[in-house]
Amino acid sequence: MADIDYDLVIIGAGPAGLTAGLYAARARVNVLLLEKAVPGGQILVTDWVENYPGFPEGISGYDLAEKMRIQAQDLGLEIETAQVHSLDLSADIKQIILKDRSIRTKSLIIASGASPKKLGIGEDKYMGKGISFCATCDAPFFRDKTVVAIGGGDTAVQEAIFLTKFAKKVYLIHRRDELRATKILQERAFANNKIEFVWDSVATGVKGLFGIEGVHVQNVKTREEKTITADGCFIWVGISPNTDFVKDSVKTDEFGFIIADAKMQTNVPGVYVAGDVRDTPLRQISTAVGDGAIAAVCAEHYIENI
């Protein structure tokens, strides 16, 4: 077999990638983890995590991510800041193509995560000018102001509650007449007098010259339209997989999430997937960590047997 750069390359340094890296480094696999931004993934912008085992009082997303990174690197994990442009998985030795070079590896774990979905209501135009996907990042800019939050799941409700620490009023728009968030989060939201719910409604656009001045809303049942005067708009309506670099290299579902078996094995031998980028019924830190551990151990076995 020709000389290669690594036995294993991991793409993405969220909880799944860091856990995979930790397990691989601990097993003394020749491993490299590639991350285009900052290690930690989406939990870096999560205000507070209280459903991850071992932290009964909760922990900030940033602190949890840092603990994961430090633990992995202390075990010898090499982390490089680099963006993957494409993959060539046509041969036994996989090629990861970066901007300035290619990396060769026997095995690959894709843990590139997912990004917030857009509604097409002006996100590109107003990003940083009133529209945001991150309350932890941007809530302080809306101190004593009125904001709109869109969504009904755990993230939307938890972040809407966080917004009330700064904003004087939060309108939470949801297309149904009941929330999808866990009951404890619903209870906290319903008890918060700064949150007003706008049921059975969707945002259809925003208005404003230099920034957000209002959000256009339509009731999905009555078709009635109105504009909510607001200084900001936070959107949490789901996620899309970060798979632009994957293209047709591995099999995905209709939404672009990568399909794998119970061993995190994709349809390409030696290529595994872990975390939010995977076709999975639950996307949580705990499930990402489990995915990462399984993927790393199975990748190690694959490397030993080729």
C-alpha cells in the first residue's frame, strides 16, 4: 500500500468529531481532525446545557465545548483549522481536498454537523442588521428592545427564554397551535410574562431600511396578515446538513443527511459519519457523543483489518 498521510481523518470538531478524535487518539491511531472554524460546533452558541449527563446544575455550551477540546488534545489529538472543499472516495485510499493541498487517509469520519435553516425572508440582506440565528451571540444588542423569535422546538423555546434576559418583549411565532419543545421548556416559556405567543402563524418577510423594523406574519388558518413591530428577528426552524463538500461521494437521504448503519458505516467502506450530519431521529449532544465513539472504534477496526 502506498504511503499515506493519516490512518484516520475526522471532518468537524463538534461533540461528535471531538469524541471520535478523543477515542482515536487514546487508541494511538494516527489521526487528524479538520475544523473550518472553532472547535465546539453548535454548542459554542448554546447558552446553557442542562440535559448532558454529569452536569446536574448545567453547564454553558462554551465551557462544555472547551472541556471536550482540552481533553481530546491532552490525549494527543491533532486539530487543524482548514476547510474541506471536496472528497475523492473512489479508491481504498481516500483523498480530502483542501484549498492548498490534498490529504490521504485510510479511513474517514464525517462529523461536519448542520446549520440553521433559512426561511427566505431576508436573512442574507439583514444578517447582522437585525436577523440572527444565535441568541447567545446577539441578544445583548437588543437590550430593552422588542424582538421576534420563530420556531417551536427545543432550541427556539430555550433561546426565546434567553432573549428575555435582555429584550423587553419577545414574540414567539409558531406555525402550529402547540409547541414541540420538551415540557419543562414549555412550562418555563408559558410562565415568562415577557413572551407572547403568536400561534398558527408564519413569518413572510421583514421590513426596514437599514435594519429590522418589523416582521410580516400570516396566520396559516385564516390567512390574516399583520406586521409585528420589532427591532430584531431570531430564526430557529430546523437545520440543514453541512454536506456541500460531500456531493455524491456517499449516500444521503432526501434532505442531504448522510445515511449510515448501526456502526456509523456509510455505503463507502472505511467512511463513517457521526453527529447532526447523520440521518438520525435525535440530534443532541449526548447522541453526537455516542455516534463519535462508535465511529472511531469501528474506524479503528477497519484500519486494523485492511
